[in-house]
Amino acid sequence: MKIKSVKLREAHKGCSNASFCSILWDLQAHHLVTASSSEPSISIHDPLLPSSPPRVLRHHRDGVTALALSPNSTCLASGSIDHSVKLYKFPGGEFETNITRFTLPIRALAFNKSGSMLAAAGDDEGIKLINTIDGSIARVLKGHRGPVTGLAFDPNGEYLASIDSIGTVIYWELLSGRTLYTLKGVAPDTGLDTSILNVLSWSPDGETLAVPGLKNDIVMHDRDTAEKLFTLRGDHTQPICFMSWSPNGKYMATSSLDKQVLIWDVKRKQDIDRQKFDERICCMAWKPIGNALAVIDVMGRYGVWESIVPSSMKSPTEDIPSSRSKNNNGLLFFDEEDQELSMSGSLSDLGEDSHGESEPPSRKRSRKQSVIDDDKHEDVYDELRFPKTESQKKVHRVNKENSDKEKDGLRSMMTFRPKMQEAFQPGLTPPQPGKRHFLCYNMLGSITTIKHDEYSHIEIDFHDTSTGPRVPPMTDHYGFTMASLNENGSVFANLCKGEKNMSTLMYRPFSSWANNSEWYMRFEGEEVRAVALGATWVAAVTSLNFLRIFTDGGLQKHILSLNGPVVTAAGFKDELAIVTHVSDCLPSNEQMLEFRIFNISKGTQPFKGRLPLTPGSYLTWFGFSEEGQLSSYDSKGVLRVFTSQYGGSWLPLFSSSKERKSDENYWVVGLNASKLFCVVCKNPDSFPQVLPKPILTLLNLSFPLASSDLGEEALENEFMLNNLLLSQIQKRIEVMAVEGLDTASLDDEAFDIEAAQDRCIFRLIASCCNGDKLVRAIELVKLLSVEKSVRGAIQLATALKLPILAERFNNILEERLGSKTRVSNTSLPSSKYGISIKADNAVGKALTATERSDISEPVVSSSSAKLSAPLFTKKAKSSDRVKFGKPKTDGDQTANLEDSREVKDADKNAGSSHANSVKEVKNLQAQRPSNPILKLPNNQEVKKVGEVTDLQSQGPSNPFLKSSNKEEAKKVGEVTGVQSHRPSNPFLKSTVK
């Protein structure tokens, strides 16, 4: 027999000692994937260009011990010595999530034929069956006494076979989780050498299970009886360490500790080719398309053995058995914190329960009989009584044919359904053995925990230690897995645990007059999935879709039923926001989520609607900004902020795709009006560690604007942000005014933003003039708040030699001034002058404690829609309300004098009728409020103010009075002395230093 030589090339340089290495082909044989237990990286090679560097995935912290590829080659799973199982998109290699975590190294991974389930096992006790449809752990199988080193799903979807390091093989029934057969001592004991792993493999038709034997051979076991059928014994002089079936099941490759690889004709039970290598071959994979075998040795060198089957024999890819299972074409991924929250509670109990139920004396026969009709198949029952392998296999085939259609329909429905996102707690990081992790991390502080043998140790820290209370550490005997934190206290919850399957909720206030102020709630058979805190309430959402609301004293106040499973929850003062599933995911893997905002103190639900997400993404953070704006962040890196505009809309205010580097991940903490606060994590980390202390990074908020023909995206973004801020402040002032609270600080903030907005608009006007976008320039001029800015725009157009544009700007200014005059004329005869006396007094009383030191001129918004500007407005507390503009706080006294002269000219142009109206005001001011629109120029103003001083003592002051020089300020001082017996002017501000 001619000996072929296979050239091996280095794939992993870190293999200084013998270590277990893995190799895989993808479905179309376009890529080879390799990994080594001595390196934390995974390499994706192009077999057509072996000399080109591979794509390297570095996401594990320790050696990679297991690889598995989904049947449709769209998802790659990896297990590591670092105890984690990670998922990646394939072939791109983008890291998606940590699907689960163990407490000891992982040794084996396997997808089932449909891709709907991933099995993971290792040095831990138990095999986790992870449902890839919804991301949950479907079952934990326990029965092995040693580390599990090999897993194999039956291609027909009924069984799972597993093998451990001491040579025990177990058949598991997937439907019930029961052990069908336990074959002890049928495989070699590999001892403590982790570079040698016992493996096993089903034949492609699912009828035979291959297991390494005790005599340097391969033993074939029957699918249904686990009986020994035959062996493959040849020239191996040491135990078998790996085996691989060809795609059609006619050939098998075996490698041994003797460094030989033998190729077997299974039907003839003899080897047809062999190869001797310098090192032990620890993993092999048949090429799915073609006649080749990929191999990798314990030193991390790999190669492809071409033309492995002689051309005179049938190709290894010819006559491949058809599978009854459908391929799953969509695996959706989730954060590890989601999995930990949803899985770790009662999974062990589920696995243990599977052993507690009584099993019929002949489990296999009763299962068959349940499928067969009693009347028509009595003869088959007779055959089942005889322990003949052939007859039992015949019955199996009959039953498979009868139930194929039903099973295929069920499987196709299950495997093609994308999975729904599991519940998560904002600010939570996954637990790490021996390390602290965050139960909560927000803009206020953090809650950390570390698990010891019988308890956990919890610490609460505030970012600003000067203002936050000092909270002593606490000992946690409940095993809390989530928490929430605010200024008043903290709430903790755990998943179901213990014999009674109980979930616990605990609230711990930071200060109270009572000694024993913390309280507990227990839920039997109901699991807490998310918690939130407010000013005077605590909320918990459970697995029964119940929203439970408690007072901070522990009173059970409300229990509401939600429409679907919860995803997350967040609280801010009186508001509680909850995200739930509306329905199953769309076929395009889009999550169907709904949000609700509850006002707990009022018992209302102001908003409800769909939560938008980037297509193909899922929700990763949800909460309120420092100002109380509801916000969300998805896995594609898009931040959205909820606004009441347009009946309630979500605005995209940040996209990480334009900010972050390729090796960075953003872990969101919170945001304020202009910045996003996050922790930048370097790949492969997607969340921060407790130590060293995370460093917050501030990122500017920005709309995802289209590329403008002006090239002024920065100015346009500033313009939109300013409008958003003004809208938010106006909403807050309206709420505070209704509640009778002081709004002086918000007024000042609004004035500053309006000033900045005018400057931004002016720069945009300049860009439009230079870019010949004159229609846009006119639109912008109409949005200016201060007339001085409009004059500046006129001067700019004149300087740029745009006389037609300057004339249009001037017409806008004249219309605005004329509109002011018309408002003055129409308001004088009114008995209330546009504002009720009751409202004026109410607002004045609300602001008495914070009177302004500056006087500035208010700008009255035009009644013409054409000339309306985005002025900040405020509603008075009365049924007779009117919106009016707030003044610009411009510190330049010259500007104030110019504005006075402008209105002086406008008053002269108004005619004698206007002068008569002013005289009427002087006669009427002793009996009714002053004219809120009237403005007197220069020294005449001072004189007229002196004339009405005595009269004003009987009525409210003029809320829009403004002086423009030192002499005026003196006279205003005289007026103020008389005003001490009536409500203060809520809008009076002085500009004279």
C-alpha cells in the first residue's frame, strides 16, 4: 500500500506542550476552523489560500477546548477553560454573546441536526441542553461520575449520547431527559491528561453509535438497544483518541495514541489507507464536499489529506443519507447576563427531577407501544417480547415511518421560529467565579457581590461619596441575582431556588426613623424577572407576567397583569417604564417589544406603544436620563430617547457605529441632556470588571443626519438638539406650573438655550447665503427669536451683496414689529389683557422667593404663523391661558437700548390712536392690571413710571416693565418700595449692573 504524505502547517503557535486541538469544516467547505486548549484564540482559515493569514477571534480568556458549528454554518459555538460558552456569527466571526457559563472548564459541545439545541458539558457535573429558539436551558442531564469529554446528538433527533473520561457511555432520551442506557467501562480511562479526550459519534443514518474500545479498536453499538454490533480492529497499537464518520457513513477515520490515522471501509470492517504522523492527531473532520480529510495534531499544526479514498471506490460524499430533521436557518443571540437571569434558577432542579420519576420495567417497549395502534399491531407486540435486535430495529423503522410527518411538522414549526429575548436587569454583569460582579451600576452608584461557599457579600458604593449615604456591607444568604439603586434605597431579588422553588424580593432603605425598616417578600412558584425603584415605590415583574407594586414601607399596593413576558423595567421618581414582548419574533429575527409608562402616584398610564429597535438587534439597556427622559440602547449601538412630540415618539440620538473603534464595545450606564455615559470595553470583553474601577466615558449625542448639501451637519445637529431641549424644558415647566412649583431655574435654562439657538441659526443663515440656498435662509430667519438677530441677518445679506434677500429679511422684521403693534392695540380694551389676574397672582406667588436680579425685554410671539419663531413659552395657571415668548438674556446694554429705539419708532408709526390708548392706560392703571405689552422708550419711560407709582400700589405690577439706563433703574427702585404689599413680578429682570 502506497504511503501518502500530508503536509501540516502551524495554526496555533502557543502549543509548546501537547494540548487538545479542534478542527471543523463549514457546510460548503469554504472555511476551516481551528482552536487549541493552550490558546484563547480561534482561527478561521481559507483552505484555498493556506498561506494567507487566518481570521482570528480573540474573545476567550483561556484556552479553547471545544468547537461546534450549526448545521447551516451560520453560528459558531466555542467552549473554553475560562468556563464560558460563546456564540459567533459565521463566517464573519462577529462575537454575539456568552450563551452560558459553567464553574469548571468546558470539554464538549454539539448542535443537534436541526440546530435548535446546543449541548454543552465539561468538568462540571451535568450536561446543559440550551434551547437556541428562546435562549433558555431546556434541561440539565446528570448521571456521569467523571468529566464529560464527548457529546453526540442522534441525527434523528431522539437521543443524545455522552461519554466521560472514565469510559462511561450514557444514552439520553431528549423528550423526557431520562437515562436510557448506561454502559460503564466500555471506553478507555484517559486519566488526568486533558490532551486526550474520549469521543463518540453517531453514523450519519443514526442507526449506529461508534465508541472507542478497550482493545485499541472501535466498538459499534445499536441505536435502540445499545448492544454491541461489531468492532473495527486493525493495526492500532494504542487506544483510539478520535474518530470521524465520512458524510455518507461508508468510511471512518480513526486516530490513535500511536500517532497513526487509519481509514476504514466500515461495511468490510478493514482499513483501506493509513498515515503515520510526527505527533498525535487529536481531531479530524471529513470534507463535506469532496474527497479529503482535515487533521490537526496536539502541537497545533493542521493539514488536509487529499484523495483519501481511492478513486476505484465510492466517494465519501456519494449517497449521503437524508435526514428527517429540518435545518434551522436563524439563531438569535443574547447577552450572557440575560441567560444567567433566566436560566440559573431552577435548571438544576429540572435535571434532578428527571431522575425522580418511576420508569416502566421496559421503557423502550412502552415507548414503542404508545406509538402503535393496539388493535392493528398485536403481532408487533408479540415480536417486542423477544430480545432480538433485528426485530426491534424493524419495529423502530415502522414507527419512524408512521410518525415522520407529524414529527417533521412539529420540528419545522419549532426550529424556524426565532427566539424571544429573555428578561434582563439594566446595569447587571454576569457572575464570575471568585470575582466580584455588578448587580447594579447606574449614574448614582453601584451594587457589587461576590459569592462564597454558603453566602454572598454585597457592597453598595456611590460615585459621589460626599452626597451619598454610607451604607454598610451586607451578607446575602438568599443568593440575589439582580438589584436596583436610587437615592432612597436599594431593592434585591433572586431567581427561584430551594426545595419550594421560592423567589425573594428585599427592599433596604438607606435612612428611616424606624429601626427595622427593610422588608422581604417571598413568591412560591413565581420568579422575579426584573425590579425597579421610584420615589416612594418598589416594583417587581414576575414570570407570571404580574407587575407587583409595593410602597417603600412594604405595603402591597397594586398587582397588574401585563400583556406579555417582561424584558426589563426602570424607574424614575413617580414614573415606571416596563418593556414586554408583544408576540413572537418576526421571521427576520426582529423582536416585537412594547413599552408602557406608568405614573405610580396618580395611577395613570400616560404612554404605551411599540419599542423601536434596529432590525436584527435586541435591547441591551433601558432607563431614564438624569432629566427623566426615557431612553433605550440596542445591540447595534443605537440610542433612542422618548419624547412626547407627535403623540409620543422615539428619537435616535446616538449611533456607536460612527464613534467606536473596531475593537471596542460600549457598555451603557446612563445619559443626560447632551452626553451619553458608558464604559468602553476592549474586545473580547463586553462588560466591565469591578476591579479596576470602571472609567466612565462621555460621548456627545447626535442625530443620524443625512449628508447635507451645505456640509454643516454639526450646526444642523446642534439646531435639532436645541429644539429638543427647549421642548423638554417647556414640558417640565408646564408640569411644575400646574403643581405650583418654582420654575425660575428652568426659565433661566430655557433663556440660555434660546440664545445659543439664535447663534446657531445665524451661522446656518450665513452658510445658506454662501451656498446659494436662499429659500432655506428665509426659513431660518423666521425662526430667530430676537429682533437684533434679524437685523444681523439683514446686514449679512447686504454685505454678501444679496439685495433681494436683504429686502425679504427686512420685510420679515417689519411684519414682526407690525404684529407687535397690532397685538398692543387689540389687547388694550380687554378687561384681562390676555392674562387673567388670578393667574398673574398665582404665578407671582410661586416665584416670590426667587425674584430676578436682571431686567430683560420679553419678545411676544407673533400671531402670524408665517412669522412664528421657536420661542420658549409658558402657560399661566388659569383657564384663560395665553402663550407668550420669554426674553433673551443678552447682557449687552447697548442691545437693550437698540431694542427700545426699535419699538419707539414702531410706536410713532402706529399713529395717534395708539397714543390715545396709552393715555387710557394711565387713567385705568389704578383700577386694573397694567398693560403687559406696552413699552415706553428712554426718559419718557422713567417719567411715566413715576406718574403711576402711587396708582400701582392698588393693583398688580406690570410684568413686562423694563428700564434701559441708570436713571430708570433708580425710578424702578422707588416703584419696588410701593410694591411690597402685593405679589412680586414673576418676569421682572434687571440688566443694569
